[in-house]
Amino acid sequence: MSECNGVDINLDRLVADLKELSKFGYDKKTGGIFRPAYSLAYKESVNWLISKMQDCGLSTSVDAVGNVIGRLGPRDLPAVICGSHIDSVPGGGKLDGTLGVLAGLEVARCILESSNQFKFALEIIAFVDEEGAYISLLGSRAMIGDLKKFEIDNCLGRDGQSLKLIMQQYGLDPDGFINAARPKEEIKAYIELHIEQGPVLENCSIDIGVVEGIVGLLTSEFNFSGQANHAGTTPVSLRQDALRAASETITKCFTQLEEDLNGDARLTFGNLDVSPGASNVVPSLSRGLQEIRAANSIDLDRIYNQTLEIANDTAHTHKVTFESKILSRDEPAKMAESITSIISSVCSANGYSHMLMKSGAGHDAQVMAKYFKSGLIFIPSCKGISHNAEEHSSERSLEIGTNALCKTIFELLHCEH
């Protein structure tokens, strides 16, 4: 393993950056952050980040979909990429995504302040719309050439706005998204630092999670259609109740499938919309979302097909119709053994306790792993809380995680393989 010449990150500088970035999109009422991709708050945060990158000597660019790129090193060298995102969910915390970007920026500063010479360039990237205000993992998918024109053309955001229009207002050409794709030879490896967003590391008193794989995610919409009727005069046995069919389906799915789910799989239903929405009218329509997470594609398909079977049987029982369509699917991803090995060696050499684990949340690393050797480092989340204003990790964890990232990047910049 190469030496880092005693280089350690500046924790005060990192904490100051995190605090400063958290001002963009901050909601005083909730204490959380609302910084969706392409919003005004997001644009302000991007301008701030570009300024910070330039201040420390990185060349900067914004690609065709809005990914922010800070580069250190000649253009003709392949790059080790350190990335994550700075967009947030509504009412989100201060670390989700932003830690990975700002920790990468701190590593770039350490490199500039050191006397080390490297064989590869380093890029710090803030990928756009990881959180899916429009298209989940949009930025990283565009960078590997996995984004399709019909997705942009047909996409409406959570607020009902057209993605094409929003991109145009942001100053981008939505038809030029293909120009964000990078040739494979330009990228040597990808590494990401992230909070765990779960309780495992804290409960086990472990400093670092070395992620072996990221679960796949399948999101679908389900619709039960019945017949509206008078709630007082229509006997329960004669109703075509869409809500009853939906609620029984959800209950049966959990009852019958919960025991069948292995430790890495998750089944969730949410965002139930009922029409006409009056207590004295039998519901004629019940629409909702279903999400399945699993460590392998076989389990994704199996669980989805089992829920379809349950839904169709229940719909038949209650004389309603059932339809389902898949909205998105992110395949499971395996992190490169060569990089997980480097992370583990860095931890052992520096006295950081660590464990191998899987990620139950999606990350840009799972997209980049389709084409490039990729790694993902976790630090503990206090009480396992994330996507919440109370999201927090201790300064000790921030320091250990960023130092582990720094030393891993140093090694990746040195090694040929």
C-alpha cells in the first residue's frame, strides 16, 4: 500500500463547508432542507460549490444534464472519481449526499497541500437529481449513457412540472443530455463516502462500513377500479370497493410475504390516493405506490410477481379490476472487490474498526458500478436517522470517514490496477 505521507484531512474546514452548504434550501419552520434538483436553492448551492472548487485550484465544468465536475490533473489522464449529490428530499438532513461531495473536496485540498505525485487525475462530482425529484439517479445514469430520451420527454416532477421545461429554465438543452455520457476509458474508478442512513454501525460501535453491494429497487404503481355507490344503501357484500381491495391486498402481501423476505429484502406501500374520497361514498378508485428492495434481481422479480398474484386474486374476490405498471427499476450492484479490499486495508492500517455490509438505500455508486470499478464507504448515522432534519453523524465519524476516503483515494491514484 502506498504511503499518504502523514496527510490527514482538516476537520474544521470540512465542518465549516457542511454548515455553509446547509444554508441553501434551509426551512426555518421544520429545521430541514428542501433542495430539489434544478430548483433555485439547488442552483444557489451549485454556484457556491463551483466557487469552492475553484478557490482550491480545481478546474470546473457543468455537463449537459447539470452534473458539477471539479477536476485536478491533466485532461489526458483517466480520472478517479469521488462523487455523490447535493440535492435533497423535502425536509432532508445536512449530510445525505453532501458529505460525499464536500469530503471529496477536502481530499482534493489535501492532495494540493501535499507533495505527492499521482498517475491519474481526480474528479469531484456532484451528480444531479440523485433523490429523484424528476428521475432518480439522473446525473449518474446520464454519465454512463444509461438515460433515455423518452424518460426526459415524458417526465413530470413531484410538483407536476415537465422536466424538459425545468431543464430549459435552468439553462440546459434537454435534447443534449447524451453529451453528458463519458467514454469508459476516461474513468479509472469511482468511490463514494456516505452516511449509513441506518442503525447498524452505531449499534455495533463500528467506525466504517465497507459496502459490498447495493440492493436493487423496483417501484410500481397499482390501481384498483371499482364502482362508486351510496355507502348507506349498498350492502357490503354487493359493493365494488376499490379501497377495500387495496387495503386487503397490502395486508395480505405483508402477512404472506414477510416470512419469505430474506434479511436484505424490503417491501413498502405508500402514497395511497382514494377517490371520490368521501365517507358516504363507496370508493371507486384506489391508487398507490409499491416499492421492493432486494439484493438480487431474482428476488425483485419474485416478490413483485407474488404481489401481483395476491392483488389479482383480491380484485377478483371484490369484483374490481386491478392494473399495475413498473415506474422504475434499479438493478442491484456489486462493489469492486479490489476497492473494498483497499478500503479494508486502509481501515486496518489506521486502526479504524470496520465491517463488510450491504446498502439498503440507492446511491450513485450502484449506477457507476455498471461500467467502472466502484466502492462505497459508510459512516455511522446517529440513531439511524436520515431523510430527516435530525440526521446527524458525530464529528469523530466525519473525521474518520473522510480520512478513510482520503487514504483510499491516495491509493487509487497510485495503483495501476
